[in-house]
Amino acid sequence: MTHKTLEELRKIIYDLTGNYYPDNRLTLLEKKLDIANLDVQKLLENKQLTQEILDIITVPETRFFREEIQLHTFVNHCLDKLPRHHNDPITIASYACATGQEPYTLAMLFESTNVPYKIYAFDINERYLQKARDGVYPKRALTEIPAVYQKYVKIEGEYIKVIDELRSKVEFKHLNLIKKEDFLPYKDKFDAAFCRNALIYFDDKSKLQAINNISLTIKRGGSQQLPFSVQKCIILA
């Protein structure tokens, strides 16, 4: 594959998803394309986002209780500062949720509180979203879940499955982080949003697009209540 072709592909992927391959990662992109046996010429002609491209550029690497201290800090020190009516559920967004371990972790943490909640989890890769909806993971993932929270999964042979009661409180939706139109149905909907380990693949321009879009979905009026210097409760990493 010529360098010019790779540059064209890089631009198409960037325009469609915000995911940017700098020069030092173009070789990695070429290897991924070769492994996927993708019809490069067809992609160059159609310039459309396909599942094959999504499988190349999205990373399903995630786990239960990743960066646990950050999650506990939010639940223990920020949750009661979010402005809401007493009986209203807290609504949380988890962006770039991959195969769903993060939103399920948040649900487990919320279950330990007396606060009603609803979690909406988003990703651009529909295959990942379906795995998340199923809530089935290799049995080895049980080691990532502290013992006190293991009651929220059940063992089924060589797999664990998130219990139905917990899965009913997490809704998985398709969304492209750089498409404002994908965010408009959720304008001013969420009390807080998580977007972690996704924007490291974006350049400054697409990062700003994504952050502005995420900010659009956060409820107004809560900034003075929160122990952050930002104006809205968005947890990025």
C-alpha cells in the first residue's frame, strides 16, 4: 500500500470518526488493514463508515472497576452534590463504553447507595454494544470485581453474566462522538458523563468537538455545586 493511499485512508477515518492516526501510527493502520483484508479501493470510493473499519479503529480494551479510586471518588464525594429533586433518579452517561464493563461497574457502585439511577452507555461500534447488552464476559473477569459486588453477576460455565436487574438499569445506544446530531436527543439529559481512554486517539480538533458534544448533554445549573474547576460534571481520562 502506498503512503499516499494510507494518507487518504487516514483522512477518511478522521473525517468519519475523529480518530486520528499520526505519521508514527500509519504503519499500524496498514497492518490492521492487511489483517482485516479490507477492500481499500472500495473504501476510498465510498467513503462510508463500515463495521470493518470500526473494528479496525475502535479498541475494546476495558475491564470492570478500572481506575477504581476515580469511580469511588465520584460516588462517595460528588454524587450528593449533584442538583436534583429528592426522588429523581441520577442519570449518568458513559461514552465510548466499548463492551460495557464501565457502565456495569457504575451500576454496581450505585446499587450500594440509596440513590435511584439510570445509566446510558454509548459507543460507535455496534458489535461491542451487542456484547454489552448481553452482559456476558469470560469467567476470568470475575477477578476484577471486588467480592462485595460479585453478587451482581452469576457464573454460567466458563462465563459470568450480569444479572437481569442490573442490566435493566443500563441502556446501550449507538453514537459517534464527533457528530453533534447524535447528541441532540440527549440535550441537558445527564447529571454527569464519563468518557475515559477514548479521546487519546483524537487530535486536538476532534477532542474539542467531542467534549463540546458531551457538554451539550449535561444538565445546566449544577456547576456551582461540584468540586471541579470545570463548568459541568464530565469525567475524562
